[in-house]
Amino acid sequence: MIDIRDVVIEYGRGERAVLAVDGITLRIEPGESLALLGPSGCGKTTLLFSVAGLIRPKRGDIAIGGEPVTGPRGEIALILQNAGLLPWKTVWQNANLSLRLGGDYPQKTAASALEELGLGGVRSRFPAELSEGMKRRVGIARALSTAPSVMLMDEPLASLDTLTKERIQDLFLKLWLERRFALVLVTHDIEEAAFLGGRVAVLTERPARVKTIVENPGLGDLDYRETEEFLGIVARLREALEEGTQ
Amino acid sequence: MSRIRRAGRALWEGPVFWHVARYVAAMAILLLVWWIASEVVEAVKGRAFLPNPIRAIAEMARLGPTLFKNFWVSAWRLVLAMLIALGLGYPLGLLIGHERKLDQLISPMIYIIYPIPQVAFILILFLIFGLGNPVKVAIVATALFFQILVSARGAAKQIELEHITSVLAAGASRWQVYWHVVLPATLPSILTSLRVSVGLGMAFLYIAETTGSFDPWRGGLGSFIDSNIYSGPQAFAGIMAMALLGLSLYILIEIIERVVCRWKHVSRRGS
């Protein structure tokens, strides 16, 4: 469903051009989850933004459902690092943003997403009045409001405490199991990649290339973190990340 | 109804009461310092060059209707000039700050003109607008235009990229990026700039109202002070009215900020 073919992305022009992504080819099927794991600043977010239609690759093609990606599309939702909430909008206005921006979606979806995530009581509050965990949930509600078939996440749980992070990882897994959107998660957190990625593509340092792909068939259970299999995947991912680095 | 009354009473007994109390105390201290200064000047120089505040206040009361008329003339000139500067400077500043190519094209021109003292343009403005109200408003608006333009440009450049990415990913058009991000993100800085503009605007208003003694449309507090410059208490009654005008505008901007930037004044309640 998501086809990334030999994508090269460069920042800047001429002598100051920086190669961020160098020839990545990946395919993500409908309902599949893929984690892009790599060191900070390796170019994984750049690749994700090009799938979201925000950055145009210098070379190669990205297509979703057979249609080339030329800009943001209603079926794609993007969750950003700090949830991307607008501080001057209330929880409701933030969750409902995609609908306000003219998307052709059923109006009730934002309200039901807020209710589902336990945010019905804080609809009129501003992000500054919320805890970090609540802010991330508002970001999720906004993403869910458009009932997307593709969910892109850019380090969505960075800078959260361990317990809050695990609770929201559980929520992501539950939502993915229920709705089966194609999920692409960008992270530098090995355990997060192992918990949420059905496959984990380990990327090199910049420019990002696929170093290896680790299959993670055990995924799908909230207790997965406590299993031997999970620890084994974590160890393999750590080894793959460390390979070739100093 | 009783809920509204309760809320009003809570506000009055809470932050509003203390806000007003602080201003009353500040006024009392300033009047005391003024009184001491006037006594010292009289003792040293042998003449009351700096009039006693009680006499100035008495003059204010005596000249009430005249002063009030001049107060309104100055007030509408200043407010109109601020609105014109805001209406032109704010959108242009946002465009320059947000659109890189426009910034490269226009910013050098602005930074060449900005450091020139705007007083230097007064003669040109008189030649263009002639005598009367338009030139007075134009003098103040020209001075404030650059102030607001530069602030808006700076504020637009400070916008967090994540906020723009967030709305672009949600499918926003260019116009929607301005409406949902650029405008609200820069409002607090612009309101701060407007506060600074009150002081700057008053100074230019004084210049505008005192320039051209043959101008039949003089009026305003600047002109009032200028006409009474050798009569201490009257001039100081005019100066106090100007301070009152400035204070009223500060309070008005504060109220506007509380309404349009409500999100800036909330504290974290969630857990």
C-alpha cells in the first residue's frame, strides 16, 4: 500500500546540499506496522515527512494505494514529536483541526475520538493546562478524527516519563489492532520499535540507508514487553544499531 | 445572574482589586515625589518653576471641559494612527517574516529606512498632506508603522516549525497557515509592540500637535500644553491628561490581550 522506491532526499542546493536519505526502498502493506529505527538526526523524520507529502524527494517515488504522493492527503495522518498542538486552540479545536481545514470527513469523528481517549471533560481547555500525557492523547485524537488508512508517527513519545510512555504505547497498539491502519513509526527508542513495529527497519547514520530489517512476529499483545521474545528482538535491534558505528 | 455577580465580585476582590490598588498607590507615590521635587526646586531657585501638584490638579478641575475636549482630539488621532500602522505594518511584517523570498527583497529596504529618525519625514508629510488632522495622524502612523512592521517580521520568524508542519500535514492551504498559525502565534508580540507604540505615539503626537503654530486645526493635548507652556499649573494639567490618555490605552491593550490571547494566561491544571 505504501511504496517507497529508491528515494533520495537532499537539503539545500549546490555545494551546501546535505544528503539526508540515500536510496531507501520499502513497502508497507495495509494494516501493517513498520518502525524506522535509527540514530538521532539520521534522516528518518525526513523520510517520514516525504511519505506525508511535506517534502519532495530529489529522486525516487513514493506512492500510497498506487497514487503518487504529491502533497498531504486526507487518508494520511501525521503525529508529531510534541503532538503538534497549537497552544492558542482549545483541546476541541486542536482535535477538530483537520476537519476545520476543509477535509471531507464526518463531523462526529473528532468528538468521538476525544471521548474514546478520555478527553471529553477537557474539551475547552488549552494545551498549557494539560499534562504531557494528555497533550499526546489530544494529538492522537486529531489523527484519529480523519479515520486515516495511514498513520505516520514522528517520535510521538519523545521526552515522556517511562510509565506515561508505556501507557501511550499500549494505547497505540490497541488502536492499531482495532483499526488496522498502516502504521509507520519513526523512533530512536529500541524498545518502542520492538513493541510497535511488526517489522523494524534499522537505518544507518546520515544519510539514512536501510541497514537491516528485523521481523517482529510476536507483536500484538500488551504483555509482549515481559516476554523472552521481546527481549530477544530488543537485543537484535541493539546489535544492528551498533553494527558499524564507533 | 447571581453567578455573574459572584464572578464579578470575586474578580474585584481578587486580581482586579489589587491591580487598581497598585495603580492608585503608584499615583500617590508619584504625586508625593512631584510635590517634594517642586518644593526643592522652589527652595533652591526661589521660584516655582515646577508647579505644585495640588495646584495642577486644581487647574485640571477648573479647565475640565477644555481639557476633556483636547483629550478626545488627541485620543482619536492617536488611536486612528495606531490602527493605520497596525493595519499596514502587521500584515506586511507577517508576509516578510514568513515568506523567505519577500524577506530577501524587502527587508534590506526596511533596515535602510528604519534607523532614519522619523522626525526627518515630518516636513515631507506636511508637504504631502498639508495642514489639518490628516498630517497629524500621518506623522504618528509613519513612526508606528516601522515599529509594528519590524516587530511583526521578527515574531513571524520565531514561529515554531512544528506548528506550521502540524497544519500543513492536516492539509492547510497557504491562507489557512496564516489564519491558524502565523496570526495567532504573533499576536502576543504585536500587542507588546502596541504597548511600546503608545509611548512612541504620544511623543510623535506631541510633535505633530505642536508643529505649525498657524495651523487652524491645532487642538489636542500637545497644542494645549504648548499654548500654556509658560503657565506651569495649566501646562501640567495638560501633561497629566496626557499621562491619563497613555494609561487608558495601556489598560485597553491589556484587556484586548486578555481576550484574544486567553491561552497565554492559563495555567496547567491537568495531571
